Amino acid sequence: MAVFAKVSGSDISTFISGVDIGKFLSCREIVEKVQNTNYLVTTGQGIYILALFEKPDTVKELRFFGAYRSLSF
């Protein structure tokens, strides 16, 4: 199981409220990954992945995150 940090729907809703991706509708844990915590978040504008990097232990991971962010927003 890959969900290490349990995050409530209310917390996710608050977190994404500062980003223009629509109103929070729902979320579910993604357990198929082997690292970090991932949630599938559905908003009024689409479906997004919220990835919580719990141990970004290399610069390589952070570079990937930067590229991922530029593709998703």
C-alpha cells in the first residue's frame, strides 16, 4: 500500500482552493504506487493527481516534480 499520509477530503479541498482547478468534488487514495502518497482528485474542471512527496531524497525527484507541474497546470 502506498498511501502513507492519510489526508481528509476537507484538507485537500482547502489545499487546492488556492489553485484555479475548479471546485473540489471528491478524492480517493491511489494505492497502486510504491512510493509517496497519491490521491485522485476530481474537481469541477477535471481529474488531477495530488502527489505528496514525503521523502524527496534526490534533486532528480524535485526536477521531475517541476516538469510534472508544468504539464499539469
